[in-house]
Amino acid sequence: MAEAQAGTKRLNDLQTMVSLAKRRGLVFQSSEIYGGLNSCWDYGPLGAQLKMNVKRAWWNAMTRREDIVGLDASILMHPTVWKASGHVDGFSDPLVDCKTCKTRFRSDNTESYLQRKECPNCGGKDLTEPRQFNLMFKTHMGPAEDAASVVYLRPETAQGIFVNFENVRESSRRKLPFGIAQIGKSFRNEITPGNFIFRTREFEQMEMQYFVKPGTDSDWYEKWKKTRWQFFLDLGIREENLRFHDHGPKELAHYAKAAVDVQYQFPFGWQELEGVHNRSDFDLTQHMKFSNKKLEYFDEATKEKFVPYVIETAVGCDRLVLVVLCDAYREEVSIDEETGKPDTRVVLGFHPELAPTKAAVLPLSKKQELADPSMRLRDRLAREFDVAYDETGSIGKRYRRQDEIGTPYCITMDFESLNDQKVTVRHRDTMKQDRISIEQVENYLRDGLRAFHVR
Ligand code: GAP
């Protein structure tokens, strides 16, 4: 048997994260009591908080800029939107069926099919010809289920921004360049969803369209590439796990003049996290054509009229949550000096802004004389922070529980606290402990969270 080694291990298989996420109430399989619904996931108490924090970080990074405003458009839109955008005709993947084992798969990125035209599941060669499968979910609006009532669940949030370009520009008296940011659900009937919350059929997107004067678009594209890279670093994502992947001419979407993916090194390999696209004037021009409404911009200074170009940044919220989880995970193995046995501490080293819980209040004993003031401290802190309270199990176990969900601080109240009015604050990453006055806890947390050094 290999001897256990002290040191730090990072996440190298997704299943470890799926199990932790379920055990600790981050993410559950949707409809689990009915056997689950493929590729749909529910966020539990801590997951919902984590996701909210991820959204808030993105929303603030965007809308607190002077040049960006927010929007919340509806999921159902006029069906002509999707004709104009190109989704009705072009938003499809080539689908192939294996007649032997009945597996259905995407033929454009299935290695065995591309190389030898054989089924990725059974190796069979009796396959149907690839046919285009539109990824939009269709439904009907109103009681009649006929062709006239067809509407789609939006496959991207971006179109809600384009069709509101003029409303937003006028109502918020914007001059170019300016951006519109939106967070919301999108739906795609993906042929091969998978890898936990990486690719699902229902997901949330965080998209921003930045409207610029033609000719300045390439500069803005470069600026946004840098800004988005920095955003991920600011969230504490390790830079060695990020890279850019420029789209070659064959990869470019029909609307794009230039495009780059920010990729992350997941346990299952390098994959797209975010797309930054120069969409030219494609979308606004299309919507002008299909709606017969003017979506041009009049530049007062130069007296020019033109259709703005758009630089888009588009990141999946669920995908970013997965990145945050994978990147934060570590196992610290130490060897017990007495027994020589390995001891493993699992930590989610979240950036404090993202941590679902900022601090946990832990009375050393369940006795009323400690539990009451501890609960009072919890309630007091909850006015300002997301805090937890835990009185069950040994203090060591409780520390470990909080480490595993990434709580930056544990605050322990002991019998001495009743005399000296002090508590012990323990740090998640260093496990260092400070004894501080109960009165000072808010200040301590505020300063600590602000100055947090990550991992
Ligand atoms: N408006 C442009 C657009 O939607 P995209 O590259 O198709 O571009 C943007 O999607 C981002 O949305 C992706 O980088 C990914 O993070 C996320 N995304 C796309 N499809 C997804 C899916 N099926 N499940 C989870 N996230 C997805």
C-alpha cells in the first residue's frame, strides 16, 4: 500500500464534487424522488446562496460602471425575434442515430464518428445520415396548440437586450459607448448535456452587450477580453486554470466578426467558461429588417447616423458556479504525529464575497448559559452577514463542517466568554485563532473579509 503523504490535493474528479454538493446541500438532482430528470439540477440552501453571490458579483461588476445599465427581459418573446436572430433557421446541431444500440449523438464533435463513422457507444456502423436538430424548446401560448401559437423558450438572453436597445437608450439617455447587462434563464434542448451543471438544458446566463461606434469595435473587444479575465481573477480563480481560446474562421458563429472563449481547466479538461464576441452590427440590422423599426444611432457630435456594433460578453452562471466550486476545492492531508495516520481536511477556499456563509457561531456547549448568548450574537451578526449557528458535535467536527462549505470564520463562545466578554475567532485557511471582544466581532469580520487573502 502506498504510504500517505502530507500535502494539498486539488479536485481531480467531478464525482467528488457531485457527492459533496449533494451531502452539503449545494446542488441536488432535480425531481430525485421520481428518479431524477436528466441534466436538470436544483440548488439547495447553500447552493442557492452561492449562486446568488456569484450573480451579485457579476451584476455589480457590470452595472456599477458608469457606462452599463441593467435589464430583466421576459423569457418568452415574439416568435419573429428568433427568425431575425437566425435561431429558427440556424440554431441546430447535426444529430445521428445508431440503428444497432439506438444511441443518439451529436456527430460534429464525436471522435469515433468523425474518424471512422462509427457509433461512440457500440462501435456500430449502421447509422442514420446526420440531420439538423433545432435546439430551441417550443411551446404554445394560449389555449390553441396550432402553428400560429408557437413560442420559444429563449435560447440566449442576448436577444432581450437587442430588442430593447432603443427603449433603454432613450429612457436612460445614453450615449455610445454604453452597455446593457442581464441575468436570466435560457433553455437549449442540448443533445449531449452532462458533466453535472456544466451543460444543462435549463441554465442561467449573464450576458452584457456593449454598443459602440463602428471602427472602435476592435479596441473595445480587446478591452473587454482584459476586463473579463480580471473579473475571474478578482473572484479568486487561479490563473493557471484559465486560458483564452481564439475562434478560428471555421469556429466563428454566423454573427461574429471575432470571438474568443475564456476556458477553464475542469476535472474533465479545458472547456469554455465565457464567450467574448464582436457581433458587428448583425443583430440590430436584422431586427431593423424584421421589425421595420429604426435602431440606428445618431451621433450629435459628428452628425453621423449608423447602426452600432456590439461587443458581447456571455458567461453561464451555473458554469461559473461549477468553476468556483472546482477551483475552491482542496484536501489538506496531514500525518498525525502520534498514530502516523493520515488526516484529511476538506476545504472549499471560496473568495469571501462568494462564500455562502461568512461566519458560523459555535457555542462550546449546548447548555443554555452558552447557547442563549451565542444565538443572540448570531442574530446580531445576521443583520450584516450571512451567518450560521451550530451547536452539535465536537468543536473539531464543527470546524471541519464549516471548512467543507467554505465558511471563512468560526466564532466560538466558551464559558470564559461569560466572564471576559470575548470569543475565539478561527480562520478557515490558516486555522489561526484570535481572541477578540464580543463587541468587536462585526468590525473584525468586516476588516477580515475585505482584506482576505485567498488560498
Ligand atoms: N449570446 C451568446 C451566447 O449565448 P454561447 O457561447 O452559446 O453564447 C454563452 O453561450 C455561455 O453560456 C457559455 O459560455 C456557457 O458558459 C453558457 N452556456 C451555454 N450553453 C449552456 C448550457 N447548455 N448549459 C450551461 N451553460 C451554458
